[in-house]
Amino acid sequence: MKNFGVGFVVLAAVLWGVSGGLAGILMEKGWDPLVISFYRGAVGLICLLIWMIIRTKYYSYGSLRKMLLWSALAGVGVTGNFSFYFISISHTGVAIASVLMYTAPIFVFIISFLLRMERVTAFKVISMIIVLGGIGLLTGVYQNGLEQLNVLGISTGLLSGLSYAIYIFSFNYALKYGEPPAILSTALVAFTLILLPFIDQKQAISVLSSEDIFWFIVLGIIGAGISFFFYVKGLRNTLPSVASIVAMIEPVTASLFGVVILGQFLSLTQTMGMLVILTTITILSTRKRA
């Protein structure tokens, strides 16, 4: 396992990128983004429950109550991340939505500043300003102006990044009191309970008898099942600075999927914006963790 640490992180990032592409395909077939998100988490929950059962003796330690509390909050983050990400895909495309979600480290820094866990430095402030400029290029506001801005698609993409930041904080705190299989399973149970009232119930039921059920299952397995397993295994034998660089593979994979499979091409300006965002956030995350 130790020799495959980076490889596992890479594999997880690629699977997450592909899951965004698969969601795009299902949306083109008329499936609602929230229904797709629900099945991604529900199928992933089944996979993680199997993992948790196998590791029963490592279920939890310390305060079970605190583990459940932080895991449930992580579930709130997962709910927002999955749901807002897929809604953003339906309005902006896979490439733009995946890059907007990758702004999560910026939100992590902002939350850290507010909680006084990080100190403000010129480097961090400049990095955030550069990322905002990159978002402007990526979303086309530089060329088209605010009137033609896809507000819903862009705002949900950024909200998916904010939700991911909430998940990161909560998951890290939950790790103090339990093992990843139990934490992730609890988070996805919370995800299922939170999202269930908001989905199209009739469409969700029709998935079970549709010809697309196979793709829903594949999406759940690679997007929230084995991908989490590979990521957790990989992180245990990978330097955080290396993992932060490798994580950039997810939006790159999603963007390539959108271009090659879905035909969602980016303009030169949008491509420049994507590169600005990915490069700046990767450098910022790497420098912090180093």
C-alpha cells in the first residue's frame, strides 16, 4: 500500500472527474441534477457501509457523540457539494463547474481567517485576488459583462466549493474521534436524509426501472464509493503537499471529459482563466501545507 499512495490519490481524483462527466451525460438524457446527486450519494453509502462493516473493530474511539456530530456536519458539506456541483454543470457545463468547485481552498482560507486559525498575509490576499480574476476570465464576465452572466450556474459552482470547504473542516475534526469508514458512512446517511425531501420523488423512483440505472450505479460507485476508499488509503502514504498538486487532476479530467465526450469547448479566454485558477490554488495549498 505504501508504494501506491500517490497512485491511489490520482485514481480517486480521476474517478471524481469522470463522475462529473457521467452526471453531464445523464442530464443530457433529461435526469434532474438533484436526482443524480441523490443516487451518487446513496450508492456510495452502500459501498462505504460494506467497508465500515469489514472494519468494525476500528469503528470509533474517543467521543462517539462528537464523531457523529462532526460526521453529520460533513454530510451537510457533501450534500451541498454534490448538489450544487451538478446544478452548476447543468447551467455552465462540466469544465466550468469543476473548476469553480476547485475554489474550495479559497473558502477554507476565508473560514480559517474568520475563526482566527490563519493569519492574513500579502501572499494569500494576492492569491485570492488572482483567483477572482481567473473566475472572471472563466465565466466570461470580462468579455460579456454582468448582464449576460450565468448567475445561477456560477453561484452554484462557487457554493459547491464552499460546501466542499465545510466538508474538509468537518471531516478533519471527525478524524479525531473515529475511523474514515464510519465517518464517511455517517456523512452519507446525513446526505441521504437531507436531500431526500428536495428531489423529484417520481423521477427518483423511475430510475429503478429505467435503462439508465446502470449509469446511476456506476456514478455512485466511482463518485462516492471506491473513490473515497482510494483517497483515504492514498492520503495515509502521501505528503499533503503532493496530494494538493495531484488533486488538480480532478477538474482537468472533468474538463477533458466535457470537451472530448460532451463537446463542451472552452474559449481561449476561458482556458486561460481555468489555468490561472488551478495554478494559483495549487501553489497556495502547496505553500501552506509545506
